[in-house]
Amino acid sequence: MKRRTFIKIAGFTIGGFAIEQGCRLFSGSSYAQSGKQVVQQKPRKWAMVVNVEACSEQDGCRDCIEACHLTHNVPDLGNPKDQIQWIWNAPYSEVFPDASQELMPEAVKKVPVTVLCNHCEDPPCVRVCPTKATWKREDGIVMMDYHRCIGCRYCMAACPYGARSFNWKDPRPFIKNINQDFPTRTKGVVEKCNFCEERLAKGLKPACVEACKENALIFGDLNDPGSEIVKVLKSRMTTRRKPYLGTEPKVFYLL
């Protein structure tokens, strides 16, 4: 092909592309000729509701904890001091210290509350991580990159909910049945709940939600007005942990 011919063809191609983009710009959200409407969908915003009353009625139940830890190769070190936790139970007074009252019924004070990473809208752990090993996805899930983590534990210091664990020793010898579908971690790495993002990618519910027999854990998309979680949040009074910090947790508690 001669140089002059090539330049002409290139010019026509660029000109046609520019015209197409101009038509899209001036036609708004539809194409001028086809009339097809372009619908802009909101990105998903994952969240969870914990029904404390329904959960407390199942005294000693650990189905959600066991399902989560089995799915994500969380080791059982046998030592509470070094224990790795993605989801666990804590006393009501520790979970909601600002809601504790002197005349609160003793039964309420002893209620175990399910806690996990809150996947905050404004996560302080993300701001302090020097290697970007922890970051927030568009759907709101706060993630961990185990290969980027250098074990500085800045994220643990910044998290006001104690939702992160540090591997002081190699966790692999303490995993009874390794799930080959999820990576194991190494010594010197921080880890936490990831809202089962690997299961969400397959259209599945989080392991803890699927394992709960009493529907005490409700998971869904806050941007879906027809989702169960949106209906619950609109119809029932809920609270979040330490709301005064402004982190906007995405784990809500139905008391």
C-alpha cells in the first residue's frame, strides 16, 4: 500500500470513530439511530445483618465460625493469645461498650455477639497500609493481599474493632483439613474476613450465612432495593459498632 493511500484510510477511520463518539455524546443515554437505552447500574455494595437475638437463642452454636474457618484454612493454634479469627463470638459489653448501661439486664450483658471485619465505608486500615496490601474494592469489600503484606501490623493498630489477626508462627501445620480452593498463609502475615469474595464470584452466599440454620445472618446488596437485607434495614431498627468513629461499618446488628 502506498503511503498516501494509507494516510487516507487512517484519516477516514479516525474521523468515523470521532463521529460515532460525538453521536453518543449528544444523544445522551441512547443512540441516535438505534434508540437503544443505556442503563447505568449501580455497583454492588455488600453488607451483613446479624440478628443478635436469633443467634443467642442457639446456645453454644458455632456453625458459622466452623464453616468460615474450614473454608478459609484458618488454623486452630490451641492458644487464645495467638488465635487467628475471621468470625467469632464476643460479650455484648465488649462489642458495644458505648451502649452498656449500669441497669442493663444481666441476661443482655452475657449475650454472645457474632463479630467479624466490618468492611467499613471509610476503612482506617486501608489508609495506614504502606504496601497497599489491604484495599477496598468497588463493592465495599476490604481485601487482603497476603503477598504484599510485610507484617508491620499498622492495619491492626488502626482497626478499632480488633478484626485482624497476625500469624506469629507458620499456620499450616495447625490446619487439619486444607481447602485446596483457598490459599494458606505464612508466618508474619495479617489476615481477616473477606466476606467470602471467592464464593460471591461464583454466585454463592458467604460460608457463615449458608451454615446458619436460624437465618441469624443476612447478607446482600445494599444497592438492590429488592434484596432481603434492604427490606430488613428499612423495617427494623439496627445499630453498628462504634458509629461515632465515622468509619460507616457494613455489618449491622439487629438487637
